[in-house]
Amino acid sequence: MTDDASVVRAHAASVLEAGATLRSSTLEARAQWLADSAATLMKDAHDRRDALSEATGLSVPMVEWATRTTLDTIREDSMLALARTVRRGTDRDLDPVTMLSVILAGNVFTASVRGIVIPLLLGVPVLVKASSGETVFPALLRDALRSASTQLGAAMNVVAFSGGDVECEAALVESAEVVSVYGSDETVAAVAARIGDTPLVAHGHGVSVAYCGAHALDEAHIGNTIESLSLDICAYDQRGCLSPQLIYVEQSPHRSAADFAERLSEEGLGPMGSTLPRGTLPVSVGAAQAQWRGIAEVEGTLLRGNTHAVSIREREPIRWSPAYRNVTIAPVRGVDEALRAMQAIGPHLKCVGTDTGSLSEVEARLADSSPLSAYTCPIGEMQTPPLDAPADGHPIWHALLRN
Amino acid sequence: MTTRGELKARIEGLITGFEAGQQVDAAARDELIEDLATWQAKRIPEYGRLQRHGAWPPALPTDVFRFRRIAAHPKEDDLRVFRSSGTTSSERSVHAYGDLDLYDVAARAAARYMLFPDVEKMVLVILAPHEHEAPDSSLEYMLARFAEWFGTQCTWVWRDGALDLGLLTEHLHQAEASEEAVAVLGTSFAFVHAEDGLGARRFELAPGSRVMQTGGYKGRSREVNPEVLLASISARFGVGAPRIINEFGATELSSQMYETTLREDIDGPMGPRRLWVPPWVRATPVDPDTLQPVHGETVGILRIDDAANLDSVCCIQTADLARRLDDGIVVLGRAPGASPRGCSLAADQALGAQ
């Protein structure tokens, strides 16, 4: 599916026009329609799981997991709770922007859900440019919205064109009051340079890490720690910006980093390779994987599984993995050392997952750390952010309201 | 215990035997690579850390050459150090040689067999810097040796960091007038710049002329589809496509591979364009997960076991994608995301391209 500029412009006009009707509906009605859409989408995505697997490169069980965990957050109560949070701090009615254009990336197919549902909830119509490699899910979402409500369905549409098509891009953004871009820093910079004064919400390159305190590794907790981290690593085959690439592990006299890594590999990532199998490894990523694994072996220790690898090495220098379930364990003396290491990542750090015992300390320390704006959450939940989780250091409704 | 001298003699014997027309026994080569890898693993700690998977010794990723000195000899014994192109030290692979004998033997034997199989010596025109201008480039070193081994006369048309189009034109016109065959050798980027700079000037080089181009595009300058470049070079220099061949080399390697069409155009029969692998080298597309050879013509990542790499590591895992074709291989290029580097980039940087 590829649209030309006239089609993009026509869709933009009709979505913009539908905004007035959308805004005339009540927030409660919109929450109800969106929850109904999520239920429909859950069923439709299940029916199209093979097509989604092919389009995303994820295995069918992973597609099903991703769909379920994402759409489970689109409930009437959670949306109304979010709306209450948004309203807090203002006694005026919400003043949504007239239209949002969204440019999606292809790495995490469900990332579109929060980026589309929340604007619609707040009364903002949305025109979506699907990733060139993945148009199936956005189209299913659009169809689900239409089936829930004609008002809602008219306020969202999907277009597709090649990245860098300047004419289509201009048609996509010229009616928008705000543009939201998911993708590499290069993509974000290229779009920013072309849209002039239109406000841009950038979701550029990002990486995430995890921290595990010593108590998370004791015999009482290690099983849960391994299970949670394995899910965070395997979800979306580690391709998302919320996927942990590095796990800082507090050294403990009772559990060495090497012992922990071995158990993570054998008891966590290995079995998860069967329950949530990795998708097909693109050979180009495989080339990077072979280089990364070799360096990991030269500079530390590498544990290889069938479809994963765990590197144990000093925290510096950071060697970013090619994703696809290649993760680094870096032993540290404690939170201080882990946070010092995170400073080097700067604003690219999107999320820090921690064991529950360390959560409040890490959260507080990150809040005091000006170069870092990472979101903190318990391990096991890194890839399933709640509806109201912040994104890139901003509330999820950032730039969608004028007041 | 195997000594370095014994290994060197075995490698040299294999290559010179091939040069003398002897059949190289693949089993003997494999055994040599095995012994060599064992010797290297004991002397190079980085290599000794790699675990073996499958029947062959482990292969060291090329990226390790960017971060670590990979040499079986101490630094003070370095005779020559080659570096890949790049702007920062972490982007440049470093390959230190304490002894260039095997490099020379391998380079001469491969070029003699694939690039100059029909002539002792001929006129060379080189679209690359002289080795004095780029002393740490293995390509420039090799081209300088070619001038000694295969050149009746040799002109470097790259001077003071720029491609001298006037000098190139002058020498090609001379070759046309004398009807003497010429070998034009250079980086792919240099040929692109020649193409861009020569305008309407075209040449009709004498029969027997040939072109060797090397290096990829590195994403650092105007990128030209290899087939388009091949057609452009053919039209520009008046040399038939079979006589225009690619050389595949790398800083981390001591041996080179050449496309087959020139040799087959001379000797026949003509097969598909593919890279010839010297018989002292194993070039194998492998599966990225298992690192084991892929089946048939499946695309894999290219592992090269180069017996001429005596004082570093002979088993190398590149980031290039490749597949087998007949008795050779086809390199499909560097995987997106892998660090761009290579001989061709030095020339491009010298031209100020961004």
C-alpha cells in the first residue's frame, strides 16, 4: 500500500474535519468507544496473527502476547483515570489541538496504540503514517475504531508512503497542529527540518537498562527476578526502546554476576525461547550479532543459547547489542555506580527497570539527575507500560492540549 | 611443538606450490589452518578466549581489530601497521605485521593468477594514492608491489590528495596512441570521481587492457550501483565488461579474492561473475546464530580463513553478507548497521567528500 500526496492530503482534510464532531462527543463516550475498539482489535489481531507475524518479523506467540498486553491497558476505567489526571491542575475545559499527525516506526508494532488512542480520547483527530514495513496493525486499529463508532472512525486514518517522500510528508503535516515522530534520530531530525514551526513531539533513538540490587538475587527472589528480566528482554525481541540492553547487577558475596547470568540464560531466556520464540533473525542483524558476541567473548564472558546470548563484562565501555535477545550483565557495587554508568547514556536512556526493592531509590535518584529523564518501573513491566506512563520525559498527553 | 618457522614454511610452500601450478590439497590447507589457529590461540590472548563451535577453529570478528591489538609478536617488532579507513581510532581496524613475506607471496600469487594470467608485465595506471601518501593502507602497499612485480611503467594519477584528471587523460591517450594494453587499477570511489570529472572524454584502450576496482561505497559519498559502475567504466575506458573485475580485500586479511570474469575471458569457459577464493583461503558464508556453514546458496555472513595471516589470526568473521555461487562466492556487501570502513574510504576522504 502506497499513497500519493493527493490521497494523503485528502485523508488529512477529512480527519481534520472529523475533529469537530469528535470533540463534540463526551469524554466518557470516547472512552467507551475506544475500549470497544480495543476488544474488537484484540479479536481481529488474533485472526490476522500470521500476517502480523510476517509484517513485524516477530513470532506468532510474541505477536499474540504483544497485542494482548497492549490492548489490556485500553480499558474504560484506565482511560477515565488518565483523563482525570490530565484535568488535574486545571479548572478549565480541555482544549485539544485540532489535529495530530503521527509518523510510526516499525520496530514495535503496538507502539501506535498509545500514540493514537490517547489523542482520540482527548478529542484530537489523528492521521497516521504507517511504517513502510508494517501497515497491518495500524489498519486493523483504524478498522476497529470505525466499527466502534463512525465519529471515532472518521477521526483517524492511515496513510503509507516511502520515507523521505517530501511531497507526501508535506501533505501529512500541513494540516496538523502537532506532529509526533517515532524513529531514529536521523528520521526525527529530517522531519523536524521539514515541518517548520509546527510543534514536534520526538520519540527518537532510545535505549533502556535494568538494575538489580543484591536482595533481588537471593534465593527467595532470584526466580522472580529471572522471570521478570527474561520477559523484558524477550518482549518484541528486544527491539524496542524500552527493551533492556544492559542489566547492572549489584555484586553480592552470595551470588556472583557470572552465576546470575548463567541462571538467567538457562532458567529464563532459554525456556522463553520456546514459550515466546524469537522471530526470524535478519541476516544483516545476524552479522552485527556475530561481531557483538565475538567482542563480548574477547572482553568478558559470553553465554550462548539457541536464540539468545548473555555477555558478562565490565560496565565500561558500553557495547550496545544488535538486540534480538543479546544482553549484557555488568556487575556494579551498588546504585551509585550503576547511575554513574547510566549518565553516559544521557537523554537516550528511556526506561530503567529495577527490582521492587530498589525501585524507590532508583526513581528518586533519577529524578535528581538532570541529564536523565528516564521512566522507572519494576522489572517485568518494562515492555508493558501503563496507559499513563510518561514518554521521553514528558506526560503521554504532552503537546495534545493547548492549556 | 610447532614453531613459527615451520608454520611459515608450510604456508609459503602451499602458496608457491600453487603458483608453480601444483594442485593444492584442501585437506592439507584445512590442517594447516587448524595448526595455525592453535598456535595463534596460545599467543594472542583475545583469540584464545574464543570458544570453538563445530569442526573449525573459532573465527575472530573483524570489529575486534578496532579495539585490540591482534598480533602474535610484540609491538616493537612491528614492521608495518595497516589501518582501515575511518575518522576515529575506534572506527579503524589495525593489523600489525612483523613480517610481510607471506603477504607479498599471497598477493603476488593471487594477482598473477587472476589479474595478470596472460602477461608478465604491462603498463599500470593507478587511481589511488602512492604508498608514500598512505603508508598505513594495505591497498596502497599492495598496489606499490604490483608496480614492482607487474608494471613495465606505472603512473599514480592520484597526487597530493586529489585525482589528477589531466594526468589520467594524458596517460590513457598515450596508451591509446601506442595501442599498448594497460591495466587501470583503483578504488571504486576513485572510478566514480573519474566518471564525474571526465565529462565527455572517453577512451578506447587497446585489446588486453583491464580494470581492477576495489572497495565498497561506505555510505560516505555518491553511491553507484555496482552494475551501473561496471557499465560506466566499460563505456568510459573502452574495456569489455568481463575484463573489469572487483578485488575483495580487507585490512584484517593478507590474501585477496578476485572476480573470475577476466581469467575466464582469457582461458574460458565463462561462468557467472563470482569471486575466486585462493586455495590457501577458506571463504564460507555462515549462519549468524550457529556460526556454522550455511547450505547451498543461502545468504550468510562471510567467514574467511586466510592461511597467510600468520602473525595475527587466520580465522576471521567479517560483517559482510555473502553466498556461494558455483565454485566461488558473491559478496553482497556490508550489513546495514555494521561499521563502514575499508580501503575505498581513504580515497574518498582525500577528495573531501562528506
